[in-house]
Amino acid sequence: MSVDIRVQPTPNPNSVLFHVDRTVIEERMKQFNSADDAAGSPLAQALFAIEGVASVFFMPNSITVSKSPGSDWDTIVPDAEEAIRSHFSE
């Protein structure tokens, strides 16, 4: 089943919002500030595996990914979309 993802810029140029047509998290929100924080969350771990990802913020139907200064959205966004699709396709 195809996963619908809509990418939206945010007021912060270092963050992008991914709207997902799946439940990302049952809680109201969950923030991961490092790969160590992401232990126990396969999706957060997959996003931190992408070079340049600095933090990940889950909400029920969306994910905000923030990048390190100097990192390029042109490489992060497609990789993040693939990580999200892969996670929900399992």
C-alpha cells in the first residue's frame, strides 16, 4: 500500500514538515535530539541515519526533521521520504 507524504517548508529554514497519511505516533508528540535519543524508535533511527539530520519531532500524523547548518535539503528530503515510506511499508 502506497504511503502518501506531503512535504511542507516551515518558517525555520533548517526544518521541514512531512505530513504522512499514517499514524506516526500515538502520543501527542515526541522529540528526538540525537541518534541516542532515537533508540527504541526504528523510524527515528532511520531518519538519524541520514547525513545532516540534527533532530526529529513526531506528531500524530507528521514528522518535522531539522538539519544541521550547512546540510542540504536536496539530499535529506528524498532520503527522509524513502525512510518514511520504507518504515510504513513493512
